[in-house]
Amino acid sequence: MNSGKKEPDALSRRLFLKSSALGAAGLGISQFGCSNGKNSNKSEAPKIQGFEDTSKAPDPYKGWVSFSERKIRVGLVGHGVCKFASQFGFQNHPNVEVVAVSDLIPERCAEMAKACNCQKTYPSLEELVKDKTIEAVFVATDAPSHVKHCIEVLKHGKHVACAVPAVYNSLEDADRLFEAVKSSGLKYMMFETSSFRETNYAMRQIFNAGGFGQMVYAEGEYYHYMEKPIDSYQGWRIGLPPQLCPTHSNAFYICVTGGSFTEVSCMGIPSLIEHLKAENNRYKNPFGTEIALFRTSEGGIARMAVSWDTPGDGGERGRVRGQRGTFYDKYEGLETKLPNLDRPPLPPGMPLGGHGGSHGYLTNEFVYSILQDRKPLVDIAMALNLTVSGIVAHQSALKNGELLKIPQYNF
Ligand SMILES: NC(=O)c1ccc[n+]([C@@H]2O[C@H](COP(=O)([O-])OP(=O)(O)OC[C@H]3O[C@@H](n4cnc5c(N)ncnc54)[C@H](O)[C@@H]3O)[C@@H](O)[C@H]2O)c1
């Protein structure tokens, strides 16, 4: 146990250093934490803001102890504009063997195999899951395919990790996925990057130690300017309703407390940006910014913002106010004995990766949940509570803020 103010002060100093370093990153380089434009799969692609957003933790490996020699046999799928499946250090984890990789586009598949130092490739996820030697699959395909792909993996008796969001604009799909995971007895984890950001991790430890008491108010933001639609498989990002990508902001309540949102009133304003006008996108979506006001499962309030059409300051971040304390990049409150707020040690050689250095921790959490046969942090219930609340928020925005109930998931 570390005492009092020491840990939060160290944390806020690191966060200050990080934000200073990022100050020069500039505008419009990245949206969604990855590169934009059609060159994004070439080596001369511009620097990616989200991926540069790494941790300054002094020694993230200090204190790590191996507890198992077992190697889980993993398949990686999806090397799109974010080259996502290869970004999370599966190929570096001592308890993982990357057996095969896949992307529908052969050049991407080949590049991915090289990046992961893996010899075996499959032309599709559907072919990869037939490989009986594979025990777990990381699905980093286009968001609209996540449910279909995760269910396909589970049907073949394999554990599954999935990039966000868990489901895409369908409450029926959410129920289908929930049932599929529950009946499979296998592990499902959504790789919500905000959940292992330094601040989010710290807030979760403080909440669990009682340092906030009942949460009164939480705020989260996911701000990424998207003047032009970013490349995406079959154009799923063109005109994307902001609250269909709600998890990075919602995590600043749900991943801190393990709670959920029970009802929502959400508002948007018509966007000036061409692809975010209703007549120009498949979603008939008129909004580039949607601000949701949620009732939390503790009876408190949360304001969660997603914006694509406001240039300037961007990021994925949040803060909380509880009856016993607050967290605005550091803890201030009534609790004097705080637990250790540093993220747990990673196996040496694991990259922390982007999105606040969260990537390595997410992979480690998924791998350990299999080795230790326990629920991963962002299990199916948390993944759906993070995602479905945004789907309902968008429906509310289309009804000018009508208060709507949100389905609840417990597992
Ligand atoms: N911070 C974050 O958590 C974060 C950041 C960026 C992206 N993401 C998520 O990561 C995922 C990937 O993002 P992206 O921008 O690279 O997506 P993308 O749309 O550019 O690429 C998707 C890739 O999946 C491949 N694919 C589709 N179906 C397939 C199949 N059946 N078999 C094999 N490959 C298949 C496509 O060929 C394509 O290369 C998305 O779901 C996105 O939401 C999350």
C-alpha cells in the first residue's frame, strides 16, 4: 500500500509531462487514434496521434513475475487503416504464440504476417477459425462485422478478444452476442483502450478502495476532428454517428465503477461537415457532435461527449466526482490511505503501445484471464453496457433528446 498523496502526485506529474510532449502533435493528423488518408497502409504514412499517445511510466516491467510457462495459441485478424490486430503486442507476450494472421486484402495480410513474425496466413477470419490448433482470436476487423466475427470465433470453440465497439447500431445484435458468450463458457473481452489509461486505472483502484464513495457525477470525452471521412472497410466511417463509438468516453464511468447507464437524454446539432449531413451518409445521420446525459446505476449523473466536427483540442479522457472525493488528473478527497495507483507490471518485452500506453495491458489482461480462468476486466456485460448506451443515446439525439431507457447487462 502506498500512502496518501504520493501516488496521485507522481501520476499527475507523469500526465503533465505526457501532455506537454503531445502539445506539438498538431491538428488533424489523426482521428480515432489512427491515421487518415489512403496511404495509411504504407510505410510513409503520417505519424499517428493516438498511437504516439504512450505512457511515461518509469519502469512498467518492475516487479513482474512469471507464473506460467503455457503459451496460448492465438490468431490475429484485421490489418485495416489502423493495422490494429498487430498493435497490441500479442507477438511479444511470453504466454502467447501467434499461430496465424488474416486479412481479406492479401497485401495487408502479408504485411501483418511480417509485422507479427508469423508464417501462417489465412485469406479470411472464416478460414482461420477452422484451424483447430488456435485457442483464441483477436478480432480487429471493421466495426460493423464485430458481432458476426466474434460469434463465428465462439462457435468454433475459441476465446475471443474484440476491438471496440462490441456491437454496431443494433440492440438485437447485442442480445445475440450476450447469449452466444454466456452459452459458450469461453472468454470474451473488448479491448477498450480507455480502461487501461493511467487515469482510468487509478480511478478504478480508488473507487474500489472506497475513496470516492457513491459517485455523484462523471464526465468523459472522445474528441477527434474528422473533416474528411477516414478510410475504412466498405466506408463504415463515412457519416458515422458519434454515439455509435461511445466506449472511450463512457469508460470514464463504466470502467471506473463497473456500473452502467440506465437512461439517457442526448442532443446533437446539425453538422457543417459534408459527410456528416444526413443526405450524405448511409446512416441518415445529421450530427457530428452528440452530448449524452446519463442516469447511472448508482443513481448519479454522467455527461459523455463524442465529437467529430469541432477542430482543436482532441483526446479521450474523463474525470469523476464522488461523495468522498474527486479525480481531475489527481485524487482530492477524504481518503488518506490510497492503494497503489500504478498499473500492474507487464512482462518484459511487451510494448505499452498507444492510447495512453494501454495496448500491452489489454493483451495481458486477456491472456491472464485465460491462464487464470477468470473474467477479464472488460467482459461481455461491461462491453455491452459501454456500447449499447451509446446506441440508445444516438436514438435519443434523433428524437431531440427524448429520455430513453437503456437495456442492462449483468454476467
Ligand atoms: N482506441 C481504439 O480502441 C480504436 C482505435 C482505432 C480503431 N479501433 C477499432 O479497430 C477496428 C479496426 O479499425 P480499422 O480502422 O483498422 O478498420 P478498417 O475498416 O480500416 O479495416 C478493417 C479490416 O478488416 C478486414 N476484414 C474484414 N472482414 C474480414 C474477414 N472476414 N476476414 C479477415 N479480414 C477481414 C478488412 O479487409 C480490413 O482490412 C475497428 O473496429 C475500430 O473501431 C479502435
